[in-house]
Amino acid sequence: MAGTTEVRDQHRFDEQKLHDFLIRRVQGFPQSLSSNLSVRQFTSGQSNPTFFISKDGCEYVMRKKPPGQLLKGAHQIDREFRVQQALHKANFPVPRPLAYCDDESVIGTAFYVMEHVQGRIFRDVTLPDMSPSERSAIYDAMNEVLARLHCLDWRKMGLQGYGKESNYCGRQINTWNRQFIGATKLASLPENLAAQQLVQWLMDNKPTTAEKTTIVHGDFRLDNIIFHPTLPKVIAVLDWELSTLGEPLTDVGYACMLYHYPQDMPIHLINPNQKQFSSLESLACIPDEHSFLTSYCQRCLLPYPLPDWNFYLALGFYKMASIGQGVYCRAILGNASSSFASNFDDVVKVMLNTGLKQTVSRTDNSVVFAKPSSSLMLEMQPVLESQPLSHRAKDILQKVQDFVKNEVLPAEEIYLAQVHSGPSIWCEPPIMEELKAKARAQGLWNLFLPAQSGFGQLEYAFMAEAMGQSFIGSEPFNCSAPDTGNMEVLHLYGNEEQKKRWLEPLLDGTLRSCYCMTEPQVASSDATNMECSIVKEGDTYVINGRKWWSSGAGDPRCKVAILMGLTPNKNKSRHQQHSMIIVPMDAPGVKKIRPLTVFGNPDAPHGHYEIEFTNVRVPVGNMILGEGRGFEIAQGRLGPGRIHHCMRGIGMAERALELMCQRAMERKAFGKELAKMGVIQHQIAECRLLIDQAKLLTLKAAHTIDQFGTKEARKQVAMIKIVAPRMMNKVIDQAIQIYGGAGVCQDTPLAGFYAGARSLRIADGPDEVHLTSIGLLELKSQSLKAKL
């Protein structure tokens, strides 16, 4: 059998006992006692020894634990057998598992047997002997099967308890750190400084967004896949030893490591069949990393680019280094599965160094900069890299722009008339429901949420700008605040029950929500001042306190609030004392005190309310993510939300500038049109400069979130919180000045625009707080630059 050798001395076992077991336990195994069992060992595989077994034309594969002293938690072949059983029943391509044995008296260790699958395994990832079209098809099949794995419903497959459902990345860091340290000590190897640097960076830079939980392969590579003998079709995925439940992007990052191997990668140390490594992207028709990721995201309905991508790559390299350290350790101890395991000392070095490159950190003799810094990369980026909108995004953007122009703007007067002509201003204007139905029929729905729309923050930013031209422009698309922020919170951090009870109807547009954070009795610019209490009593939480500026609470469809309050814990830091919890608006003890006006305007029918919560009881299941996680959630919520606010504000400013120019061209004073006066021309020019500057800065922030995640975009987000509202105030004020008295009355939207723009400088936090944040981040960045 190609790819096999005689069983190595350290892995020999009693073949007769194995033969007897197979006769008893494997259905269809040849019962003849006159013919012999053939056992050969596969040369590939560095962890669990794997054997090719045949008798009378029947072929099987056996995997067993290695003999001797093993690292704790490693080589759990019982888990391999369990997941392969579940996957085979779900018609996912794996070898059919046949029998498992934990009786060590049979061959000395636990083992399992599966069918032998005939096909092709590509050890050389560059596929040198294949045509360009075949290369493309092979990588696409690999991509498709990975996406298919991550879309399986593991609960329906009976894999509950196969892994934990939270903090997978954190546990992976700890697991592989323990493995690396354990192997190092077991083989009496010296401490590895590069490993310490990389693991520290990983610990400091875990993604802040809520993890998704799927089946994770854990070692997904091209050479762990069997392809059809002649077709570019996956017929079996192998080596499930590291599989569990966790964040699927760890698999994707692991699969994409080969795009980042150095040109001098000693690939022959890992794969003796491949003499040298060629850059994949230099080979005809092997998809580049961008294309591979785009295809995966399309299949899994994820936005692209993926956030925190450098983290997942770095984690993959550290994981590979830890595995390599274990292989090298077993080579030293004499129980390695592979004949070339002693080469893995050099493999470990390459993996660690390549992983460190993903962190944008470095060591210079005495100083180790373990904190990454993609922030330094951001400083050196152009304002906005060339990244045109996708064809689909351009198409949807055009539809949004047309809808706003042809449907929304003409409906503004009807909307206001319906609000003010009924028995109460707190109503549901019929025209809005008509607009929503029309927008939804065109597929213009929930565009703000990447998981629903497939758009990243940069692509959606242009759509938000179009919506911002009207004070009712977002709601027809189900993209209005505070619902968008609340839906993002529930999508990213809510559990399955919370999503079903509240997120689904919000996404469907059948109810609305409010957000309760600010309090009248404390300075909410320092959010740690919040005093509204959330106290656990039995199986409920009891809420007491008063909130105000709860936007959206006046809408009769507002049925739920997300409230941030104090859950004191003396063992936690000041930013771990607050939590977010779901509060039904009809819960006993919830009382709307009064609507708050903005410059005298109640902002109906949605409004901003002061609300009192008196002994309000909600189930413990209403807590989002867990006690003390409020600020963590807020940071994940606020980044994209601010992009939306600022781009809507830019759309508002664009309309104000359009109105300004119209007025200047229509109005005459002192014998000539205003547009012909130099001072007016200068004012219009200044407004254009301000708008474009703010727009580019906001697009850069959106691009940064897409590329690096919300955490790395902190400075850019803080900057646009200052720049965009200031710009809006200036442009709208100038438009009002050119309109004169008409600009401050109900005849134009400018007065309402101005009220919204001015209040945004408070609602999004005072400029002074953001300036302090920007200053501190800039000082930190400059300090790192100086050290580098």
C-alpha cells in the first residue's frame, strides 16, 4: 500500500488480538481463520499512529493512541470516533466509523477502526502536477466542504457537550500554551522566548465580538482531505482528533496559514514529498487568500473582510508550533509516530516567527513589544485603501438612493400630517408601514446587519448616507436607531432564547425597542456613574432606578428595552460593575414619566422618555452575556452604531448643502442672486470641504472596523464622533443662515436637522471625552513608534 511502511518497532502490538477483535466487532469483516491479517503503518500523521489493515480484499484504517507518557488531554481518540459517527449520520464526507475499543488489553492502548476510503490526498499544497483549472477546482472543493462543516446544526446531530459554547479562543490559547510548556518540560527543552511573545499577544488581543459556535475541525488542511480519484470532489475529511465546538474562523485562519508561509519555508521538514515551497498566489488558478475568504464568506453568509483576521492567523501559527513542539518532544522521548519527527525543532521556529509577523510586533535585544499593533499600521494607511464596492453592493446602493428620492422624500409631509392629525402624536403613521412594505419587497431590509445583508460597515456606510437625507429615511429599511444597536447586541451577544423572543420580531419589523442607559441624577459622560441597580433574587433580577433620554420609548410598538445598570461586585474592576438586561416594557414597575423635548420638539412619534423602574422583576435568562459584561457589550455595539450615525449625518449635511445651493440660486438680494456673491460661494465651498473631510474619515473608520475589528478602530470612531457632528452643525447652520427666517420654521427640514445634529454632540458623548481618548491613544501610538 503506497504511503505505508512496516509497523515501526515502538508501535508494534499483538496483531492476533486485533484480528480477534475485528472478527467479533466489525460487521462484514472476513471470518476466515486460514488467511492472515495484513497491518502496515501510514508514514503520514504526527499524532495518533495510523495503520492500514487488510484481509481477503477488505480494507480498513485503525487509529490508536501513541504508547508511553503522553501530555494530559491529548490523543482523545474516543472524541474522534464520536464526532465521525455524528458526521457520517449527517451525510458529511468522513470515513465510516466501525468500532471503538477502550480495552487496553487488546493492543495496549485505546483505538478505533473505520473504513478505508480510496481517493487522492494532495501532500504538496501547490498541486504542481495539475492543470490550472484543476487547481482552482480542488481549492474550491476544499473551501466548500469547510463552509458546509461550519453550517451543520450540531445540536440536531446530538453533539451537545462535545465542547463549550463560549470563550473558545481564550481556551484555545490556554490549551496550546499548556501543551507547548508541557512538551518543553517533558523533553527538558529550554524556554522559548518567541513562544512567550506570541502567546502574550494572543492573550492581549482576543476578539471582542461574541463568538459563533459550530463544529470546528481543528486541523483543517489540504492533506487532511481525500478527493475523488478523478473528480475535484471531497469524499472524506480526515483527522478529527482536535475537533470540538467553537469559533469557526479559527479553522479558516488555520487553513489560510499556507498563504503566509515564508518563501524559504522548509516545507520538506513537514512533508518529505515536497522539496520546496512556492507562493500559492504565484501559481496559476490557485485562488489567492482574498478569493478563498470571499468564497467562504459567501457560502456562510458572512460579511467580508473578516474582523480580527490577524488574530486567527496568529493563533493558527501558535497552534501549529505547539503541535510541532509535541512532535519534537515525542521524537526525543522515542515514541513519535513519524520517522522524520526529529526535524520539527526547525518547524517550530518557522511557525513562531511567522506567527509573530501577524502581530506587527518585534523584539529588539532587550524590549519585546507584545502588544500588536495593527494601530501602527493604521497610522501608516492611506485614508481609505482602494476597495470598490462589490457589484451587489452597488446595485443595492442604487436601489436605496432611488427609493429615498422617489418614495421617502415625497412622503415626509404626509408622515408629519399623519403624526399631528390623530388623537395622539404617539402613533403609527400608516405611510410608514406602506414604505416598509415597498422597501422589503425590493429586498431593501436589515441592510445594517452583516449577517442579514452580507455587507460590511464600509459598504453599508454609503447606504446609511442615502438614508440620512430624510428624517424618516432609515425606518422604511428597518435600519433606524435605537433598534439597529439593540439588534446588533442581541445578534452578537444574545443567547438562542433571547434571539428567538426579541431579535426575530425586531428583524421582522413587527415591534420596536428602546435603549435605557443615561440617568438624570448622575453625570452620564462617565458611564461608570450609573446607579440604576440590577440585583439577583432567586431566579429573577430586580431593577430599581430612573433612566432618561430613552429614545424610541414613545412609539406604541416599543415593547422591549435593553437597560444598562449596576451589578456591583467588589472583586471586579470599575468597568466590570455594570450589565445589560432585557426588560419588557409591559413589566410591572416600568413607568414612563414624561417625554423629553429636543429644543422644544417632542420628536414624535418615537420620542425620548424619562422612565422609572420600581422593583421590576425579569427572569435571570434576560441577562445578556453575563453580569459585569455591560461595557464589553457597549464597546462592541457602539463602533458600528457610530458609523451609521455619522454617515446618516453626512447624508443630512448633503441635503442641507443641496437646499443651501437651491436657495442661493433662487434668492436675490441687493440686486443679484445670492449664488453670485463671493461670500456665499466661499460658504458653500467651506461646507463642501467639511462634508468630504468628515465623509472620508468616517469611511476610513468603517474600513478599519471591517479590516481590524471594533477594538482597533477605537481612535477612528472617537474622531468621527467629534468631526461628523461638528461638521453637521456648521453646514446646517450655514444653510439656515442663507434661508433666513424660513430656515428656522417648519417650512424646511433644516430646523429639525439642526436640533438632531446639536444633540448628537451630547448623545454620542461630549467632545471633551472623545478628545481625551484620542489624545491618549495618539500618545500611546507615538510612544510605540519611537521605540520601534
